[in-house]
Amino acid sequence: MHLALVAAGCLAALSAAYGAAGPDVQAAVPAGSAILGAEDLPVHQQDLPLLVTKERPLQPLTYVPGDLVSVAGTRLTAGAARDLASMLKAAAADGAPVRVISGYRSYQEQDALHSGYVAKFGAGRASELSAEPGHSEHQAGLAVDIADPSGGCALRPCFAETPAGAWAAENAWRYGFIVRYPADAQDVTGYSYEPWHLRHVGVTTAAKMHRASAATLEAYLQSQERPPAH
């Protein structure tokens, strides 16, 4: 979903799937499978955010978060949904409203999305543009794709130059979100630059990353000198 060539079609599909509701948070019916989360970790590791990458899949691969709630026409885990609602209100108040494109995706939805990229671009290029099912932050309920309400540069690197993109880059950390796949970090993250893909790590961790100028979650976790939550 991350090339200009396919952005328009993907945007339409995601918008149809998730709608365009407002930022109010509403409870959804929990559904989940067991996953090694913060509550299962030793106490000294409970402040570390979950790391989901090509090498570190969700457990099980078909994982469904147990605390999904509805927010802004999509679903996220409860903490991420709460902070997203706050962020959307703040962006609107600052005159840079943000549109939500997608949040949680099931294993099946991520599989269909990734398979489409493989069919169009081949496995190699597809792996730079989207996560395989079971390896997606969207499936973890912790990631949200955003856009400018004008629709300009949706799901393209130039989103960073729109009012919504510039505001998010400057302020998302205040609400517990980071730009997960920054520019010039593909060798670390494994993915192309995606200024629209925000990952919820919590307000405390996001503030620490901002103060430390940690460009990626990997860099931050490495600086903690402890194994990441898995």
C-alpha cells in the first residue's frame, strides 16, 4: 500500500473498509488469542514497547488484540485509541486536521494486502512496502495510517509536506505516537519511508525517544540495553 502507483486504489479500499467516523472512542467486543505481552514479562521489562518486525512476528501469527476499541472509523488497542483521539483533537485545534485511513487489520486482511503487493511488484519489492501477515504492527492494533483531509499525497512520502504530515512529525510524540518508518532508515526498519504510518508506543516512551533523538524504535530499544518485549 505504499507506492504512489497503488496509493489511490489502496486508499479507496481502506477508506471503504474503515469509514470516516469521528475521533470519539467506543468500546468494541474483545477478541484475542494469547500473546506474550507486557503482563507476561519480567517486571524489569514491562516498560518496553512491543517490537514487531520481519524477524520478530506476533505470537501466534494469527494474533488478535483482546482490547480493541473503535476510534475515528477504525480500531486500535485501548491505550492507542485513547491517545489517538487526543491527538486528532489537538491537530484540529491547531488548524492541521488529520484524517485516519486505517488502524487494526486482521491476519486475513494483512495477508490479502501483502499478497496483492507480491502479485504486482514481486516478493522482494513487496517486502519493502508491506508486512507479511503475523508481522504487522497494524495486526497488533498499535499502528495507524493517517492522511491530510485534502487527500493530497495520501500514502506517499510527500505526505510529510502536507499540513497534517508536518503536524504529525512535529507533535505525534506528545500523544504517544512515533513515525515508525522514517526516512533513510530502511536498513534498520526493513521498510521504505512512510511518514503516514504512526506507531503507538505510549506517551512516556515517545517522550524518551524524542528527548534522545532516537529515530527508530530499534535504536531506542538498543539504547536501553535490554531485550525488547516480544
